[in-house]
Amino acid sequence: MAAAKIKLYTNHGCPWAHRAHISLAELNLPFEEEIIDLSVPRTPEYLKINPRGLVPSIEYNGEILTESAVISNFLADQYPSHLIPASDAPGGAFLRAKIAFFVDTFISKTTGHFFKAQWGKEEEIETSVKEYVEAIVKEIEPLLANAAPFFNGSDKLTQAEVLTGSFVVRLFTLPKYGVLPEHILTDLSAKAPNFYRWGEAVSKHPSVLGIYDEELMAAKTKERAAKLRAA
């Protein structure tokens, strides 16, 4: 079987695009990348590829797919691996449902508070951090009771980490640069130990760290926060 021709349209600062990088790294797939500058209007050429102007987009053997979860799930299905079982494997459909629920819960219940803690008004940061920690404790902590160190007792990265790892690595690195209050991690360690152990493992994984430059990310996040607060 000939190797697929894969081209990823991405931006290394975008946590959504980061998901596709984690997928490609964990599946060990060669690809070409084109960096899309998100600070300027998209070019007509890119809008033909993705009319929404978002990243990531992927060209796979001449066909275009967009949206990070769609791309990552397609790659996991196209290249069967440890990331996620086939739906017809024993217990496969149930585990896929568990992963889907975990990812949906993580994104829908926690990331809004996380973004507000980074970019919200100065006087709202502590409230956003408190709400984020509370959401992790209530919604995510119980779902990681059997993490070992990854989702559902896995000793390897799973699709649950592929689709959340870009946010987790930011959580575990940005506080040291003052982007988030440092106590967010001590609070999580005390109140959500399952999550904290899992998050530490995720944030150190080579596939998650592949494109991640934490110093640059901290600088860019501070810059964006300053602009948003001045607006």
C-alpha cells in the first residue's frame, strides 16, 4: 500500500490545530505542512481550501477535511492503532463512546473557563480559575479514576489525550510564566488528584510536546490578553 500524501494547513500556536499534530505524531505519519498566519485575513487560496478560514485543514490524497476533531478521528480510523479500538472490536463501541463523552465533557465544561482565565479582564481571572477548578473536580475527576497514566487504564496515549492534550499542556506550563495564577495547579493537585496525575503525564508526552514552544506560547498569550483587555 502506497503511503498517503498528507498536507496539513496549521498554525503552531492554535490548540485546535495542535490536535492534528498530536495525531500525526502518535501515528508516525509523514506529512507536509503549511503555516497559516492567523493574525491577518486569510488568503483567497486558503479560503478555497477552507471557506471558514480556520485551522487545521488537511489534504489527504487530494481530498480536503477540516475541523480538528474530524481530522483526528479520521486519522485514528484510517490507521488502526492503540489510540482507539475499532467499533466492532470486543468492547470497542463502548470504549469509543466513553472517549467521546470524556472529550465532549472536557471541551464543553472546562475550556470556556480556561480561556477566560487567560484572556478575561484582570478582575475576573480569579473567578474564572475557581470556576475552572470546580468544573474539573465535578466533571473530569471522576472520569479519570482508572487512568494509568492515560485514559481508561492505558499505558499509551489514547484518542482522549489526542483531543485534549493541547489544552492540558498549556494548563501545566503557562502558570510558570504568569499567564495563569500558579495556584491553579496546586488547587488541582489537592482537589483533583486523578486529573493532576493524568495531566502531568499528558503534558510530558513527546507527541504532545512535538510542536509546542512554551516560552513562545506564553509570550503570545500575554500579548493577546493585553490586546483583548485594552479593547
